[in-house]
Amino acid sequence: MKAAYLLALAALTSAAAYTVGRRWSARASLHPALWRVLEWAGYWAVFYAVNLAVGFAAILVIRRITGTTVSLYVNTDSTLATLSALQATAWQWWRATAGDQ
């Protein structure tokens, strides 16, 4: 139920943003924006996977060196997903501005 609520909420605000955006610029197509969102989602997935892999490897090294138990679940915190989203955003913006120079 929680997931359905969150999806409905995002759909509602997206529809409202689309309506406002169409009023500001009736000629603009939504297709380039959707393509950029899909591109960003791909970057996010790559950054998240790499962050998880490096994090798990780092914890295994820490366990081996110190002999202490460090939980692998530290890497599954939602903060890592958020940081990966920021990395993906910065990467996408950097690539977009690289062509301008």
C-alpha cells in the first residue's frame, strides 16, 4: 500500500508539473526530457552498483585487517542511494556541459 501511495503521489505531482510546463511552453516536446530521465536512471544504477561493490569490498578488507565484525548492511542504507543519485546528477550535468566547451 505504501509503494502504491508513493507512486500515485509522484504521478500526481508529475501530471501537475506537465500541465504547468505545457502552459509556459506549448511547443516543447516531453520526449527529450523523458530520454534524459532514463539516461539519469542508468547512471544512477551504475553508480549505486559500483558504490555497493566498493563498499562491500572495503568492509571485507576492514574485517580482515582489524579482525572486528563490521556489518555489510551498512552499505544498504538509503543514504547510499541518495548519494548515488547526486553522483548521477553531477555526472550527467558534467557530460552535458563538456560538449559546450
